[in-house]
Amino acid sequence: MKRFFIIMLALVMALSLFACEGKKEKEDMEKDGPAASTEPETDPSGEVKKGFDRDDLAGVWTITTIGMDGVTLPASIANISATLEFSADGTAILNYEGETKSTEYTISGYEVTLIDNTGDGENDVGVYDPETDTLRFENLDGAMFVMERASKVKEAETKTPEPTAAPDEPVMPDEPAKEFNPEDLVDVWAITEVVVGELSVPASSAGLDATIELRADGTAIMTSDGESSTARYTVSGYDVTLIEESGTETMPGKYDPEKDQIIFEQEEGKIVMERASKVTDPVVEAPEKVDPTDADLIGAWTLTKAKSSGIEVPVSMLNGLEMGFEFREDGTAAMTSSELSEPLEGLNWTVTDGVIALSAYGQQVTELTYDGTVLILTQTSVDLIFEKQN
């Protein structure tokens, strides 16, 4: 029974990823500060370091990352601007969207507590991470934000970025296929997807309702939230360019004949458009359940993304979480996770009606579904997607 309890506890800890971040060492540090040492900590000169105090905290800190239920976004993408200025006298000033609020704070170990002075709320408790020099605040609703020293953020913004390889793009022929006719693009096109960085958001989930009507005379009618404007467009090969009436602004795009989509890309991100006649209101359906064969299932599976309300989030944005399953021919299975110090063994798997049940000592501990391609682990309203490794 004790081992079964340990397995259950480990699974709950690992699978509740949207309330956790980092490995156990980091969790311990956040609760108790750095691990105790028999030797005093010293700096390179050999002098004993003092503890974290108000002088260390003093300065302006700015929000750089926000998150909710384990999904994180850069504050710049979410268009959030807020700072906290800590003074060595124990006071702090919050500046959010131009409005300021004064408060007091206390420090205990690596915990920084903002005192609620309105009398109708709760104190906000954050944890300072000395390794990354960041402050992290969380609440019981699953919301969190990370703050960094404003001076470092400004320095990073002014630093010239290293050149990076361009992302892979669909391979297009130099010239359109013979059957392609620019007049085929004459139609009403609707936004179906918005991509910012690694985050892909269906237009319906973002509340976007916009269309572009490409007309045979070379004009384009752009409609958004009931308001329309006129532009021109040109087609060269698969390149589709929108041109403002004054001719001063352009928006380059590319037609993908295989997907019958037009993709417009800007510095901030890109939008994907499909023919409005093909776009229907999304219907959220439960993943189709397919009984996997042993050959389908046996092997290693790795978490690649999460999905909620049609929004797909890559694993790189899941707070550094790594997770996977290994299914074996003898009916046993193991689970790996960045929340665990070693693989979790002692699991057994069975398949019934497309549901893969994982159990320990005869009691089910979790289940996954198989849709013919990927494994899906549903956590409340979030689906974790696992792909098989070759």
C-alpha cells in the first residue's frame, strides 16, 4: 500500500503541471530558501555573503512574464506594462498602466510579501530566485507573473539580437502551377488563425471577426468588426500583396495552394485566412477514441503541446515541463516528468474502447485516449498532447 500511495502522489504532482513549475530542488528553494549548508556561503573574495534583504531588493522591477493555469506569455505580447519600485525603507510603489499605488513589504528568507493596506484583500507573496534574479508571484486561482529588474530588461532590449535561422516555410515552386490562375483568389477570405511567436490562436477563440474580399478589378475590401476600408492588391506567382490606398503601406502575403490559404506575415506575427465559404463556426468535440494496436502504442511518447478552447500551446511555453510515457510489450509502463527525479515505474496499462488506463496494484491512477495519431491526457479543460518518438 505504501508504494501505491507514493505512485499516486507522484502522479498527482506530475500531472498537475498547471500548478507547478520546475523540479523538486526549485520547489524546495521556493518554500524554504536555498538548502542549508554546513559551510557559510562566500563570494569569490572569500568573504561571507549576507542574506537577502531590502538593499538587495531595492530598485524598479518590471513584469516580463504572465501566466494562467500553467500557460505563460511574455508580458509584451499580452500588452501588459507594470512595475514595482521597492525602497530600502520597506515601502513599494506599484505602477500599472499609468496608475500608482503605494504599499509596504516584508522579507522573510526569499519570500517577499506585499502588504494589502486596503483591508479588503489578501497579501501577495512572491519568491525571489537568486539564480535567475527574478521575483515570482502566484495566487490560488492559478495566475502568476514574473518580474525582473527594469535595468536588466532595458539592457536586453537594447542589445543587438544574434542572427537566427529562418523558420521552415512550406516549399513553394518558383512559378505557380499551370492550373493556378490569380483570378482563383477572387473571393471573400476570413481570418481563421493568428500566430504570435510559438502561440497559435484560432480567430474564434480570440474573438476576431475579419474578412478580406479580393475583387477581380484588383481592389480589396477589408472588413473588421463591421467597419470596412478599401485597398488594392497584386498577385505575383504565389505572392499576394495588399497595398493601402495611399500606397505608403503594404502587407505581404503568400498563397498556399495545397491548403488553399493566404498567409500574411508581419513583424508582430502572422494571420491565416481561408475562404469564408469554407469557414464554419467551430464545434468543440471530444477527441475521437480509437483502439490502438500493440504496435501503435508500444514505445516512448513525449509531451509536445497543450490545447484548451481551441488554443494550442507548444511545450516550450509550459513552464519548462517535460513529460512522457513508455509502454512496453509485457503490459507495463513508466512515466517520466521534469517534476520527478527519476522515471515512475510500477504502472500497468490496458486498452478498452480507445481508452488507455494506467493502474498500479489494481487501482487506476490515470487514463489517456488515442485518436489514431496522438495520445491525449485530459486535465480539467486542458488536453495534453503526446506524440510517439521514432
